Amino acid sequence: MKQIILTVVCFLFLQIILKGQVDYDKYPQVSSSYFLQDVYLVEDGTPKMTNIHLNDGFIVQVGKSLKRPKGAIQLEADSMYVYPAFIDVLSHYGIKKSENKEKVEIKFPGMPPDKEAGITPDLSAQDLIASSTPDFSKLRDNGYAISQIANKYGMLPGSTTIALLVDDKSKRVFTDKTNQFGQFEAASGIYPATIIGIMAKFRDLYRNAEVLKKNKDTYSRSSANAQMPSSSDAIEALVPLTLKQQTMYFYPEKKLNTLRAIRLKKELGFNMNLVGIEDIAGLEDLILKENIPLALSIALPKEIKEEKQDSTAQEVSEEVKALTERRMKAYKQRMSLASYLESKSVPFAFSLGSDTGNDLKKNLKRLIDSGLTEQGAIDALTINAATMLGIADVAGSVTKGKFSNLMITDAPYFDEKSNIRMMVVGSETYEYEVKTKEDKPADESLAIEGVWDFSLDTPGGKETGTIKIEKVGDSYTIYTASSDDPSDPEINEDVSLSGNTLEYGFDMTDDGFTMPLSFSLQFTDSETMGGSVSLGEYGAFPISANKVSSPE
Amino acid sequence: MQQRSRLYLIASIIALTLQVFGQSTGDILIKNGTVITIEDGIKEQTDILIRNGKISQIGEGLSASNITEIDAEGMYVMPGIVDAHSHIGIDAVNEATNPVTAEVWVGDAINPFDVGLYRALAGGVTISHAMHGSANAIGGQCETIKHRWGDLDPENWRMKDAPRTIKFALGENPMRVHGEGKNVAPRTRMGIEQEFRRSFAAAKEYKAKKAKAGTTGQMPEYSLRLETLADILDGKIIIHCHSYRADEILMLMNVLEDYGVDKICFQHVNEGFKVAPELAEFGAYASVFSDWWAYKFEVYYSTAYNATILTRNNVITSINSDSRELIRHLYHEAAKTQRYGDLTDNEALKLITINPAIQLGIDDRVGSIKVGKDGDIVIFKGHPLSIYGTPQYTIVDGVVRFDINEDPDDIRVDVDPTVEIPAFYEQSVYDHEAEGCMQGVSTHSHQH
């Protein structure tokens, strides 16, 4: 493993240096030497004022008495806060499902081709994203500079690549075939279609990779007329895993599957890191005793608020009360997983999976409310992630000699009003304008209270429902309900009208899948409105509504 | 060799977990019960002392300090009920994509959160044989589990040292799933026979290839499927075969004879009464329903006297549930043999205790009340074969896992905070279809 890390790191260095030099000729850039003066470097939780010199994608020096070297461009970051940029341990960013041009006819569902069964450890994520050339700004905008990317589909989707999240394709430093990714994704209607099939198939493939290696060793010692051992592409690609040259990043998805992944690791003996861990309530200590590096999912369950005792509310039965209490207890246990790990001094990281981290800060703050320390959250996203990926000697902290991957904010990151003002990723810098919300006074001529029937156009068809608006003091309480389920509205309190615009949002969860909805409604008059609703990563879609009743 | 090291590894894992979660076994003193020993008659006003999960003493006036005591005065104390055919407590039942899937193992899918397991305990069942389904001619390896409700580690549910078992299936289910459903063999009953013969022949060839390669030559392609089939040939795995028709039962015994395999328990075996002497001669076991049939064509020719006829012909017979409902009152199912076949009390109770234990190869550990055996006990108010009999305590390895006096409304051991639980249980169509032997197979009829 050490050897692999070294190779990877050398590869990174080489690429940076080579590509950096090429870029000088290619672009009219004067220098990639940068200087940060009087910034607050946040390490160990306490911001300390210092200066930082960056050159060619690396941190040259950090120090209070450091002077700006000649030729270094001074970045406008005076009195801002500098953090090591975030590192994602595993995402599927930029991976698209390959479209099957010809439908493969499978004659024997019990013996499908590996590819159809989701067994493609020979597929490299680098090749996949090279063909789709993703725009990394979405991850970068949320503070990330590095992500390990893996194909998303199948039980053994392929080898991973560690990517530096820059726009300039020539500077995207990839390490190829870095690790393997695995998950309990069953093939549909073909072998293996169940958890028991996947477990058996995994063992079979792994043992065959061992046999292949052994046969190749035997062959190398044997006489000239011996036959060269051969095997499938999939089995060939798993040999580095059996030799511990790669680590299996396993996404168990479900609680009990976490133990099943551990069983495979223990039985077969490969190196494994678990990613996307959400809920392991009750199994924490069973899992922790295995000392397997853990990356928690950045996604959290929808917030459950403790029921307020409302005297006017309907009498709730003892049974319902007891069930609600247990659910609340389970919710709290789920939310305190990160702080529990911290209390046990178990280092952990975070992984994005299919997320892009838009709710990163919000969710970290929820974890902090549940007991995680701020530094614990930052460590998980920086040094712990770097350690897990085996790149801690080049990333994960603001240290001389490491990559110049910095996140620069205008206030401490966890402050409600802080903004990312600049991302430095290698030799690239990205500046951000602060989105200042115009606090326009409410348009007094509008009387928006009442019930509105809305219609939302999505690619999946037209959604209809009602929006009930109640005025409470100077602001509004909004009840949004789909016509599928009019009795269960989503409630937003304390929403203010800005000019003629009302903005609010909520998360919708269905079958474990969460979709953030944000509404931006513009009132033409007191009877009609239009606007848009953005549905997570799917984009924004037009909405229109008419008032159907006003309060008496 | 690899197989052995795997088993060794599993054994060491268990040893490790036991160290950490030491509460798997306990100490209990049961006082003054009417003890139905199964193998040594009935003992009135008798005490049973369980130490470290094992029965250490049986007798009158036993005492021990610092021990949980249960007063069984006026109650019946019998060995924990063993169900030789069940599908509860596992997340997958059928890998129905191939007619032969010997390599899969339901031990990978144990789910200690399944509330059906607690309900089984409430019916006095301490051990169940969690089986693969009947979609395939050779399904998968099964797992004998101890009902340690409250222990969240699936590994601790496995009955340590219980022999390996595997599910085979004859007749309509594999024919329908593969022949009709996927247009591959087997489409007929004779096709199913060929699946067995082909599989055993391949396993023999595989063993020979491996032996030839030794440790220095080129190894053949590894196959967990053939490894498992070879273990059957080597007598390391007991076959449990889903079966109904007498002709097919004879067919499988012929196949096994050709390959020198002698460990088999026929499951369901509704026409077992027609071939009872042949079963006895082969040494095959039979695990039957008391009076359940006519759920598909091949199950019409059946009789409620099946268990009795098999018993009277010296076939070791058990009565099983194959259902998360029947498992809650297997003692009623055993009692039906007295209504129909006039079995004695002890013969009837053997059908749900020592006999299924023999069929699973665990009769040296459980199935009767005997010094040295596991402390798996169920205490009944009313005789277990009476319609008024009700389990009061179910004890597994000396730990009380069910106590009728402490039976909370919400017994779940796992709560998913993302799901709002309604205060009533709504049985969905899916729940109904998900029951039984054909779980995980898209079909709308015919269970078992």
C-alpha cells in the first residue's frame, strides 16, 4: 500500500510540474506564484493571522514574518479565513450511465456476461469522466478541491481515480486505477440478483483472481511449452486488490449490509474502507472493533422536530406517543453517529456519493448541533480524508510542501453569514462574488394571503397542488401540498415578501431519496403569480398559480 | 483446503464476537416443573439447572446461589422447539436466476431485526432452519439459527458447529421458474434429474482437476459452486430437498446412490406415505406439514396421516412450518397427529424436538432435556399438546428470550428514523406474497 501511495504521489508531482510548465506557454498568465497576506489560518480550531506563499500549485512557505516574494501575485484575501480545501473520499461526480446502444440478448439469465451483471472492475473512472468531461465547479463551489471518483453502476463498477477539481483539463491531475469500488447492487433478473448471489459471486471472483496470480507465478517458473494462464478482464482487474495494491471502497448502503461487507473483507483478506455510511445504529461497536476506515454520508435524514405539546391538538393515543418517542430516539442516535465516533477517537471522513455537497454546511451544522466539534467536522473533510486516500503527505492541511488547495472564506466557515470567497486548487484560483440578498421592502399593494392552486411543469409531467399563505405579523406561513396528498402539507414559517417575490424551500423524501425543492414566486398581482421551482440537481422549472380563495 | 481455512476463519470470528458479547449464554434454575425430557420420560416436580448456557443438573430440590429462578410449579417444561423448515430472519430466500446455485448461502443474509423471530420465540421455537427457497433444482446453503432475539450481530445467530445444509428442489417450482419462466432447462421433471447428475459429475471432475494440479501445477478456474457440490459428495453437507411426488423422491434417492451421497432429508414430502419403507431403507428423513396441501397440482394427493405413516415405518419425521404464522404454534401442528394418527404424546412431541434436531445434525446439542445439552427450554402453561397450552418462557442457552409477563407492545430492536410508523399494522399484498419458499420469485401463486 505504501508503495502505491508513493507511486501515486510521485505521479501527482510529475504531472503538476510538467503540466504547469506547459501552461506557461499556453496561457497568458504572468505567474502562478501567489501571496496571501494577513489571513487567518484556521488550524486546531483557533484562527491565527499569517502569510502564505504559493507557487506552481504548492505551498512554499507559511509564516507571519513572510514577505511577498518578487513576482508573486497578491491575492485579495486580507483578514479572510483560510482552510485546507475539502477532500471527498468517494463520489460519482461526472459519471453518466452508459447508454446501451444494442440491447444484449441474454439467453441464460444464470450466466450473463460480466458487464451485464454489473461486474466491471476493469472499467476505469478516469476513462469514463474523460469521455464526459464534467464541469467540476459544482463540487468546488462547496469547498472541495479533490474527489476520488468511481463509476456508479453495478456491484463492482470499476477502479477509481483521484481528481483535482480544476476547470483547466490539462491540469486535472488524475491518478488512475487507484482503488476499487464495490456495492451490493444486484443485477436485474440476471445472476446475481440478490444479496446472497452477490456475496457468492464476490467470493468466486476474488478467489479466481488469486488463482490467476498463482497460475501466472507458476507459469513464470515453468518450462517453455507451458500454457500462459488467462482469465476474464474482470478477474484480471481484481488481482491488484488481492495483492493489497488497491483498497476496496465499499458502499454497503443498508445497515446490515455493512456487516456483510466486513464479512467479505475478513474472509478474503483484502483492504477495505467503508463509504457512504448513514445509519449503523446499534451496530456501532461491532463495526468499530474491526478498525475499518469509515467515511460517513454527507446526506442526512430529513429533520424531525420534537413534537410541541399543543393543548388544542387532538388527543394522541399512548401507542402513537410511544412510537413517536422511539422514532425520535432513533433519529437522535442516527444524528449523533459522527460525534460518537469523535468521542471514541475514531477518525472518520465524509463521502459525497451522488451528492454534490450543496447542503454540506447546513448538514455539518446539524451534526455539530448533535455534538460533533467544528474542528472534528473540518478534520473529517480535510486531513482524515487525505489520510484515508493515502495522500496526506500532499493534501489535507495548509503545510509547506503540500498542494496549494485552499478554501478562503470571509468569516469563520461555520458562521451563518460566511461565504466562500476564493478557492485555490493547485495553481488555479477561483474567486466568488458574494451573493447579497436584496432586502427590498415588501410590495404593500399585494394581498397574497389565501389559497392558490399551482401547476408546475417538470420533465416528468405536470404537478399540481395548493399553496396556502397565511399572514403572521409581518411575515407569512406557507403550506405547500401536492394534490396527491393534500392533507399533508409542507410548512414554512416566517417567510418574508421581498418586493413582489417570495422565496422558500423544503426537502422532500421518498423511499430514502431526498430532493431539495426551492420556490421563487413572483406575484403579478393579488390574484396571479409565476416563478420557478428548482428541484435539486435537476434544475429549475416554471410554476404558475391562481388564487382560488381569500381569507374572510 | 480453502474451505477448511474459511471455516477456521469463521470459527475464530465467532470466538472473537463471543468474547465481546458474552451475554449469549446464561444461568437459570427452573424449579418444580413437569419436565418432558423427550428421551427419558416425564419427571414430575423436577428442577433443571442451566449453567453457562448448558443443562448442568436435572433433579429434585436443586439450589444455586446468585441465579435467576423460574417457578414452574404446575407448568410443563420441554426442550425448545426446533423448526426444520423456515424462511424467517433472512433478507434473501431465492437466487432464482440459475437452476443450480449451490454457492449461495442464506447465512450471508441473516436479519436479526425480523420481528417474526420474536414471534417464533413466543411459540416456543428456539431454533429454526433458515432455508433457501425452492426456485432452483439446487438452491443454496441454509443456516441453522438460534433465536437470540436482542442480539444484533447476525454472526451470533448462527448455531456454532451445526452441520452445513443445502436446499434442493424437485417438481413444479424449478420447472416453472426456469423452464417456463426463462426458457432454459429444466422444463420437466426428468430435466431436473439431469441438473443433479450434471452438477455432481462436474463436481467430481473439478475435484479430480484440483487433485491433479496439486500445489505446484496450474490450478483450475475456481468455482465456489463446484466446491460446494464437491462438499456434498464428500458428505460434508446435509441435503434438504423440497419434494412432493413419490416417483421423484425415488428418483433422487437413485441419483444419490449413484454418487454415494447418503445424507438427505426430504422436505414437505407429501407423498412420503407412499414410499415410507424405501425412505426408511435409504436412511432418509422426512419433514412434513401436518395437514397442508392442495396449493398446486402436485400437492393434491396428500393425507393428514402422513407423519404417522412415516413414523410407524421408522422414518425419522418432523413437522415444520415453512411459514411465519405456523411457526408460532408448531405444538398445535404436532398435536394434529394425535387427532389423525393416534401418535403418543412423546411421539408427537418428538416431531418438533429431537427429530428435527436429528435432521439438522444437532441432536447431540438440542432436542431433548438431558445433562450436557444446550439450555434451550420452553415452559408451557397447560400441556403443549393441549389447545389450551401456551408458552410462558422461552429460554435459549440459558437466556430468557421470551417472557409472556414481559412482552412489550413494541418489541422492535431496530427503528428506522426516516419511516413514520403508523399505529396499526396494515398487511400489504406484498407481505402475503413474500411469504414462504418462493420468496423473491416473481410469481403470483403457489408457495412452498
